[in-house]
Amino acid sequence: MTHTWKITVQLFDTDDLVRDGRLTTAHAVLTTSAGTTLEGHGEARRNPDDPSVPEIGEELATARALRDLADRLLAATSDDIAAFEHHPVHLTA
């Protein structure tokens, strides 16, 4: 049986608020085929002395959001296994 899980990443730049473009944030949402959702967040800050290359900030913020999401998924899986095993479980990547 095949299941499809979807991840959506939304990116926000401080250019939306202030014209300096030094902060990019990412919000990643995983939705399982059963409808369960988990969220992850990430940020990237550009040094004011560095050139403005929005794609780099977006990549870094997204990577951090996906890493946060993966950590949260491991924690949720640990909790699910612990409920069956009746003792604490700690999974690592």
C-alpha cells in the first residue's frame, strides 16, 4: 500500500515588513495521509555586510525548518513507540 505525505514550506522575508531583507523565516508543515500534522520552524539572518542573495537565506531557513520538523517527527515516533512498549523510548537520527 502506498501513502502520500505532503510537506509545505512557507517563506517570509523581513522585506515584507522592513526593506532590509536581513531575516528570512520558514514554516514547514507535514501532513500525513491520515491527516496528522506536524510543524517545524527555521530562520536565517544575513550579516549586514554580506550581499543580499535572497535564495541563500531561503535555503538556510528551509533547511533549518525541515531539520526542526524531522526532530519533532522523531519525538512523536518515540512517544508512539513508548505507548506500546510501556517505557520511555528515545530515537536518534
